[in-house]
Amino acid sequence: MKAKEFFFKAYANLPLSLRQEIIVVLDNEPLSWNAVKIEIENETSKGKAILVKLVQMRIIKEDG
């Protein structure tokens, strides 16, 4: 499973009320689960950087 798939699995299991919470700060910009989902879905450069950061923070796995 790739990092992107791990993210979507975690997102799907997250209570709706928590999706507004900040998960990561990238370039001094705090991003919620919802904002991160949009960036990853659209495969933006920011989305790719977010996935790398989430793996580094061990919030999601890279593979496995």
C-alpha cells in the first residue's frame, strides 16, 4: 500500500468532527485533514510534499 492509500484509509476512518483539525504545517501554512485531502486528491506538488511530511512524522506509512 502506498502513502496515498494509507492517507485515504486514515481519512475515511476519521470522525467528521476531527477533519477540521490541523494535521500538518507546510511552509508556515497550517493545513487541516480536509485541505490535505484536496491537495492529495489533485496530486499537486504541495500534496506530494505533504505525503512526505506525514510519512516522516509517522502519521502514515510509506508502504507495507
